[in-house]
Amino acid sequence: MFERSRRQKGRNLAAMPSRVMMTSFASIIAVGTFLLMLPFSSRAGRLTPFLDALFTATSATCVTGLVVYDTYQYWSPFGQTVILCLIQLGGLGLLTFTAFFNLLLGRKIGLRGMQVASESVSSDSLAELPGMLRLTVGLSLCIEAAGAVLLCCVFVPQYGGAEGAALSVFLSISAFCNAGFDLLGREAPFASLTAYGNNPIVLGTIMALIILGGLGSTVWRDLLELRPVRDPQKRRDRRLEVHTQIVLIMTGVLIVAGAFLFLLTEWSNPRTLGALNVPERIGAALFQSVSFRTAGFNTVDIASMREVSKIMAGVLMFIGAAPGSTGGGVKVTALAVIVMTVVCLVRGKEDTVILGRRVSKHTVYRALTVVIIGLGMVGFTTLVLTATNRITDVGLTGIDALFEAVSAFATVGLSAGVTGVAGAVSKLVLALTMFVGRVGPVSVLFSMALRTGSKRKEVLPDGKIYL
């Protein structure tokens, strides 16, 4: 009896970080929904319907950016502040902030609290947790502050001191957290950054914030540890970790490839790139390639893109950013592991090898699981969107529904127009998809499981399966 109780306690402890993380996101969404429903959260001073408030709170907390109302035109300054707080808490994680401020105040964090915080910042070492927390929160706030200062150079002269500064702070936090929310609806509803397609300061700053937010604190720490040593005798040959190398290589390749393909498919489309000059086309393509993967900002009309471009964008969105970052998707590392597993299998190797390092079977299985569950979630959401909305009546297609489903799962937030015509069932399914995409499909399933796998190895007979 005692042994059974001990094993059950161990299983609960193993599953606890995922459960606590899922609960923390659900709690933030619940509070945000209540606040957004209040009459003074809307400009009109009326009660916001529960489903719309829930959808907006979920989108903000899951740093997605899909909206049913224009953020500036519908929500009051109080409502906008609530949305900004949800973005910040959802981007970095409530557990990360809680553990960080406990350390800042000198409070002790128990073993369970440290395990939960480690899961939140993707740290596999409890000894390095305090440093990772300080790095994650401190560097994030510094980057967001620097981005706000740069954006002030454009928006303060245009809108005045207070309003321009508030807009800059909102955009900086939203971009770094890869949320895609903006307050530029004062120019036109759902305009996003279409009016700033030829402004290098705005586009450059937003792109830098998106990329930095999508790298993850593990990569930041590894890069910052490459400090030069003044004493030649103490200098040691240190290479970046394999994880960091994969993230940087995949990020660069996907940005360049995405921009090239977007130029190729949209070059002559008069409703997107066709109306721009050559430098503006290149800038817009580069910006959209960065934004497609995680952020949700746009400088061109997404609904007017050709279907081949929407499919290409869907692939980039599904891949997403790096683990432990503010971005979503199945993660660039999962794609790299699966691709190299196929390559190694074709070459006759039994193990997956990346950059001269062997990848554990557990990592390969986890990558496959994330991708398969992600594909299933996207497929299910697409079917619901197609079945419950008369999208063809408003000129939308099944590709648009697929685009919207991928955007929700990958927490990107770009919309092809389906969210605007979505009914109650579709909104609930989209909200669920955003939640699963932000928390992580494996974490959600693991936290909901009644039992976790036993670490004891069992000797079982082989089963022959022919492929």
C-alpha cells in the first residue's frame, strides 16, 4: 500500500508542472474575460458578450492576435490595458513572473515551485533556474523598453507625447510577445501596419522584436555566455550549444526562404505586392516572412493573397518559433529533428544525428507526437470552421479555413477573414485551439492524463509490423 502511494505521488509530481502551467493560463483567461465583459472596458460603455470577451482574452493570453473587434475602436483605454497585461503575462508566463518576483523579494521557492518554474522557462537545471528567471524577465523588459523608444521616434511626432508613447509601448510588448495586437485602428479598422509598409524604423523595430521574442531564453543565455576573455591563457574554445545552432540556422533559413517564396507568388498580385515598387516589395516580403512564423502583423491584405501564398504561409505558421519563446507552432527544433531523422534513415543510420550530435529517441518521439497532434488539431478546427460557417457565401474557401486554423494553433493571429464570420461554435473551437497551441499539445494531454508512464523498463516480445 505504501509503495503504491509513493509511486502515485511520484506520478502526480511528474505531471504537476504541466497541470499548473495549464491552470495558470486558464486562470488568466478567466480573469481577463471577466474584466473585458465590464461596461467600462468598451468605448460604448456596454456589456461585452461573454463569448466575445472570452475569445479576446484567450487570444491575448495565448499571444495570438485573432480578434472579433478592432482593438482600438471597440475597447476603451481600460480594456486596452487589460489586453496588454494579458499579452505580457501570457507571453512570458504567469509562473515565470511569480517565481521571478519571489526571488526578487528574497522568498524561498520550494522544490515543486522550482519544477514548475523550470518548465515555464524551459530549463532542465534547477541550479540554473534563478539565473534563467532573471535573464528571461530582465532581458525581456529591456528589449521591450528599447523597442518602445525606437517606435516613439515615429509615433510621438505623429500622435503627440502621451498617445504616441502609449502606442509605442503597446506595439513593442505585442511584437516581442509575438501577439499581433495593435492600436492602429484609429487609421482604419483592422489596419495593422499597412500604413507603415515603407517606414524602415517601424518595420525594422517590429521585425527585430518578433525575432528576439521568438528565439527563447535558452538561446539568449547561450549567446550571452560567448563573452570574450581578456586573459589569453583563460580563453577556451567554446561552441554554441546544438539547440542554439539549430534555432539560429532554422530561423535564418525560414525567414529567407519565406521571403523569397512570398515574392515569387505575390510579385504580380496587384492587391498585395503588385502595387509597390521593388524595394517596398522586398521589404514587405521580408516583413511578412518574419510575421508569418509567429507574430500576426501585416503590411499587405492577407485575405487578398493567392491561395498558394496562403498555403506557404500556413507551413511557416505551423513550424513557428523556438521552444521557450513567446512564439507558437510545433517549433523549429521539432522540424529539424524530424527532417534529420528521415535523412539519417535514408542514409542507413540507426540514430538521428544533428550537427555531429546524437539525438535521443525520446526527443524524436516527442517531436513526432507534437507534429502529429498539431496536424490533428488543425484538421479538426478546419473541419469545424468549414461545417459551421457559410464561408463560401462571403467569398471564402476551404484554404481560408485551413489558414485560420493554422493561425490559431500556431498562435500567429493572421486572419483570412474567417474569424469575422465565425459563429459561436467556431469561436469556441478557435479559442480551444489557441489555448492548446500556447500551452503545448503534449503538455495539455500529459496534464489531463490520470497516469503517467512508469520509468521501469518492461521486457516485451517483438511484434512484426510491415511498412
